[in-house]
Amino acid sequence: MASKRVLIVDDEENIGRSLRMILEREGYGVNVCKSVAEFGRHPDAHRADAYLFDMKLPDGNGIDLLRAVKQNGASSPAIMISGHGTIADAVEATRAGAFDFLEKPLSRDRVLLAVKNAMEHATLRQENERLRDLVGGASKMIGTSPAWLRVVEQASMAARSDARVLLIGESGTGKELLAAHIHASSPFAAGPFVKVNCAAIPTELIETELFGHEKGSFTGATASRRGKFEMADGGTIFLDEVGDLHGASQAKLLRVLQEGEFHRVGGEQIIRVSVRVISATNRDLSGMVMAEKFREDLYYRLSVVPIRVPSLRERPHDVRQLAEYFLEDFCARNNFKKKTLDETVYPLLESYAWPGNARELRNVIERMAILTAGERLTRDSIPVEVRVQREAGPKSTIQEARESAEREHILRALEESNWNVSGAARALGMERTNLHKRIKALGLTRGQ
């Protein structure tokens, strides 16, 4: 992965050299300019990931430079540096769009913290903008079936308040899309939208992922780290597959929901946040509560507004719209010549059960677009497993039927956890070693 680029504008040679050494040791790519004119000639003048501007330069000042950069469309964060800063300077820099304000002499830790926070803020803003684009238009919420329209209506109504929402449904039904829609339509829309896949994170790391950790709190913790709740402060956190949280994390999550506060792993300082929580699961949380595998008090805290998301087989009339949207989107993203679906395709697609729901449909449409030479996708373009499952009669033996169902169930859990076997095993309620054996016995491989 390419390193993040930092561009420094400071006429003091020692300052520039020190900042370069500090940042390059942390893996950043660093360039230093000594004047506004030199900055204007630099190829990365408007393409850096972050800027550090001195307030006073030989041919101008940092605030004017910051304004010029912003006017030219650069969205990367800028940190101002001053040798004799005043409150008035800090206020003016903030109004001009500065992310932070540092006073000389510069502390190494303060510089690194400011740059790190600036980079994280920019990343979260970009992700938030991407998700807004994803759900911003009503056309992106594909479907006109009563079941789907009712869910979108419920999500829109829930979005108006800060109530916690629990999205319940099978994998691939669009729970993440609905969560982003709720965020974008809510009072928290100006804040970040932070996603956490609880099933894909190893049990021993879930707490540090959610709540962060302090330096030295465990082996390998060489620096303090913010958790997802801190990153989501003022916005929304989306806890996907929340049923996979273990007991200790459930207790900590309950405290955040009750008190709005927590402490990092290995830390004692109380951290307070204002975060809207949306969670999702494909498991029966009420059944897990009865089996004492999920805290009852946490369940009721999360499910203030429970919304059941229908499977694709419950809304077959939406298959045509979804297939057409997925095909158009795929061709546009990959600069393919426009392709269309033949009318003979729709009856087959609409009668298929779609165990992987809309996610599986998207994969099938994209595969058809890739493997079909012509501009029209016909019945013969449909993958054989989709056609065979519809057209074939009953399985020849009960054992074959059982293995087929087991293969489908395990494969879905693996895909949902991004092939993290430990996470899939927890979702399936089985031992990791047993899951490894079943994967081998059933011949499952990634990419099936």
C-alpha cells in the first residue's frame, strides 16, 4: 500500500528537517517546501493527503495559502504551525478550514497525534461521502414490492430520532444499505458512519477494535489507538453481526449504551461519546437470550426499533429491477459496452430461491456479464447451478440433500465472515476444529 503523503511548507530548515525525520519514521511520504512560490510549483501541491503550513512565510502566510488550497478543491486536512501563536491566530486558522493548530517548539508526540487524527478524519469523511453517494438517490434503494417498501418506510421513520435500530435478516438482504440510509437521513448525518463486522474480528481483538487501547496495555500495543466508538463520535456506528459479541464485550457495550462512556483497554480515563447505534444480525437474538448466550438487557437496549429485512425470495418481483441495476452498474464501473438482459432470463431468475439474496444475485449478474461475449445476456448465460437447482427434481438421497443444505449454510457463514473460520464457527455455533473438518469434507473453497 502506498504511504500517505504529507507536504510541509516552512522556511526554517531545521523545522522542515525535524518534521521530515519524525514523519518518515512513521511511514509517511514527506516533501518540504520553503515558500509559497515553491509550493505552487510542487507536483503534489494539491494532491497531498495532509498539509503542515507555517503561519509566517517569506512570501506570504499560511492562512492565505490554506484558503488558496481550499479554493482549488483540495479536501485534505491542513495543520497550522506558529512560533508565537495567539488565540486570534488559532480562531482565524480554524475559520479558514485548518484541522489543528500547533505551537513551536514542536513536540514529536503532538505532531504525530495531530497528523494521525487528521488522516483518520479524512478517511472517515471520504467513507461517509461514499456511503451518501450509495444511498443518496431513491433509485439506489431498488425495489417496489410491498415488503421492501414497508422496510424502507420503517427505516426512514426510525432515522428521524436517535433511537437504536436492530436490523434482522439473512445475509445479503441489504442490512448495511439500510443502515447507511438511516444514518444519511438522521440528525447524525453530518458525522461519520463507522462499520464494524463483529463476526470478522477475532474474539481477543474485538474490545480493542470497539473501544481502543492504551500504549503498553498488551504485547504489541506500541502506541495508543482509538476504537470505533471514538471514531464514530457525533455520528453513527453500525454493529454488523452483533450476535457474535462475547460476554465481556456485551457488558462493555451495554455500559456505552446506558452511560455513553467507556474506557480503552488498559486505560483508566473515562471517554464519553455521543453515538447513534445501529446493529444487525442474521441470528435469532431472542432465542440466544433464552439460551443465555446473549444478554437480555443488551438485547432490549439494541432493539428499540427492530426492523425485519425480507429475503429476496419474499420479493421476487424486485429481481428484475435489481438485476438490471446490477448489470448497468457493473458495465459502467468496468467500461464495458452496455449489455441487456433477454426477457427469457427473468422467469429463471425470479423462480430461483437466492439463498445468498441480493448479494448472490449481484455476483451472478456480474459473472454473466463477464462470460457472455455478446451484448445480450440470454438464458444460456445463466450459471448452470442456478438453472439446475430450479429444473432438477428431488435429490436422489436424503444424505445428498443434507450435505447440500449443510454446504450452503457453511458457505454462507464463511462468506459473511470474509472466510474467517473462527468467526464463521461462532456464527454456526460449532467448534473451529470441527468446522475445518467439514470444510475439507464438503470440498469448500474460497471463491465458490
